[in-house]
Amino acid sequence: MFLGILKETAPGETRVALLPESLKSLLAQGISITVESGAGLAAGASDAEYCEAGASVSADRASILANADLLPLVNAPSAADQVQLKPHAVVIGFLKPLDAPHTLTPAIDRPVTLFSMELVPRISRAQSMDALSSMATVAGYKAVIAAADRLPRLFPMLMTAAGTIPPARVFVIGAGVAGLQAIATARRLGAVVEAYDVRAAAGEQVRSLGAKFLDVDLGGISAEGGGGYAAELTEEALDRGRDLITRTSAHSDVIVTTAQVPGRPAPRLIRRAAVEAMRPGSVLVDLAAPAGGNCELTQPGVTQTLGGVTLLAPLNLPAEVPVDASRLYARNILNFLALIVKKGQLSLDLTDEVLAGACVAHQGLPVNARVAKLLGALATPPG
Ligand code: NAD
């Protein structure tokens, strides 16, 4: 069996799906691995290191596409790559199956089996494959570092012979995986941190990190969706959060906002008035930018300065920390591969809850019911 590792082609992408350190267990099963020359360079892995680890390196991308039985990727393959895939190959990656299902049609028709890391069920057994959490962890950290870099102030309180400098005040909106990492990072840098989440359950985690949890009375509305996620709120409930956010913005030097509701556009929580209330020099990092953004002034992918406030709306922060983002992602991929490769052979049990959940398409037909609906097709039951 052949496994290919390609150089990612999406603009600004620096991560790689597998690092040299990831290859041992695969090679031990007799799998041949070919790496496209330069695939790991931006993530700190040279061609020579892949060779030393036991892989072959080739500049012939077309040949890797045509021969790979297994193709772990970071991003979905381009249409040009999809039509070159080996029929019945297995492709795994952040395929954006719910955002852009039509872009996967050439691969579905080839046919290849597609597994999407976004769709891996968030159950205990699949935690080691939870690439969304891995990348959210990196993004939460990097958002705070990016804000600290831009802020014309120090984060920690400093007591010096020249007097005392007060600590920066950081406000984190959405205390999920990215938000909690942002809180922890801002606390490590010495900031005073406040956080708001619509899920009351997040309060304890926020407080355990030494931050203050801001509560909003939602008038009895349940904000808990399934699986630890938030539910979509009514405009009235959202407004209560917006009021709190506007009040808190006025004394915050940095806002990191991460609020999301799965499968929905990001809730618009930060009004123009909240940004206008921030002091000049303050920084707002909108980590929900890929889903449209939490701030009504956000332009995804664009950095703006509005009345002296810097508004960052990064679309791929993990790509700015490619070494560790790739290291975490590669471990998620390896753990996923362990479910579908047994003794060097492909073994696809689509009745397995994790595989059934993550499978986008198999044998030319969509497997995931939501993808099938978006494509106007009938889903094939897994198995
Ligand atoms: P996410 O990216 O979907 O959302 C980020 C945060 O935004 C969430 O905490 C959510 O409550 C919050 N949010 C949504 N709407 C909001 C609003 N209107 N106002 C304020 N906050 C709002 O979520 P995530 O970070 O991927 O995960 C959220 C939770 O899911 C985690 O904290 C955890 O409990 C659970 N989880 C479980 C697993 C697992 O079991 N394997 C893995 C990851 C996460």
C-alpha cells in the first residue's frame, strides 16, 4: 500500500499532514511512503529528514496523486488534483464538506473515499483524533500572542523603580477550546482576564484558569446545544450578551472572540458601539472570522484600524505556528489512520461510529446525510 504526503497548495498554508516523526508505525506495517519534495519545509521538516525516517521523496506530484492509496492532507485537494487521484483511494483532511460540498464532487465521482477531520464525532473514544480541538488550541494561543505584539502596552503588572505599570485587561468571548487556551495564555503573560460564554458550564473552567466569568441572565433560555456545544440563541438573548460585551469593551485592552455555533454563521455579538468604546491602541482578534466573524465590523482575512483600534480577522492562525500545529495534526491523523489501516492493509468498517461520522463519501456516493442533502443526492447508509 502506498501513502502520499503532498505539499499543501492553499494560499498561506504552511502545515503538513504527517511529519517525519509520524512515519515509524506506518512503515513498520510495510506501507510505502512517498513525500512530495518540500512538503514539510515550512513546518520545519526537510526532505532529508523524511528520507532518514524511511520515506522516498519525489518532485513528481502527479505520480503521488495517481499512486497513493492513502492520502492524508491538511486541506481539501484542488479540483485539478482531485481528477488525478487513484480510484478507490482514501483521502483524509479538513475537507470543508458542509461549507463547500460541491468542490468535492470530482473526488466523489472518481470515486475516492473521503474522510473529513471536521466531522470526526466529538466523543471520548475519538478525542485523540479531534483535529478541530488541536487547531483551536493553537489558534487561541496565537491570538493572544498576536494581540500582545500589537498592543502598545505591556501585559503583566510591573513594579519598577520608575513606578508601577498596571496589567493589561483581556476579555475573551466564547470559552470553548480556543477561548480557554486564550485565557490561559493571557494569564501566563500576566494580564487580568474576564470571559463570557453563553454556556453556564464554561464558568467553572474559566474560573479554574484564574479569570473572572461574566454571567448573563438569559431569562431561562437554555443555551446548551448537544455535545457540549452552544445552541443558536434568539435575538433577544443575543442582545443581552451584546449589552454585556459593549459594557466590558470599554475597559478592555484586548478582546479575543471565539464564539461559534456548529453549522451556523458565527453569532454577531460585538456591535460597532463596542469597538468605538475601546481605547485607541486596543486590539480585537476575531477568531470566528472563518465563519463570518463575531464583530459586525469584521472583514474576514483583513486587518483594519478603526478609530485607533486594531481589528484582526485571521483565517488560518494555526498556519502561523506550523511546527506544532503540524505535530498535533499529524498525531490526530495517525490516530485516525489506526482505525482504517490494519497490518498494512486498508480495512474500512463504516459501521464504526467514528468512521461513519467522519465519512463524507464512499464508492461514488455521499455517506454523510448533511453533505448528501447539500449535494441534492441520497445518502448511502454506512456499511
Ligand atoms: P465552538 O468553537 O463551537 O464555540 C466556541 C465557544 O463559543 C463555545 O464555548 C460556545 O459555547 C461559545 N458561544 C457560542 N455562541 C455564543 C454566544 N452567543 N455568546 C457567547 N458564547 C457563545 O466550540 P468548541 O470550542 O469547539 O467546543 C465547545 C465545547 O465542546 C467545549 O468546551 C467542550 O465542552 C466540548 N468539546 C467536547 C469534545 C469531546 O468530547 N471530544 C471536544 C471538543 C469540545
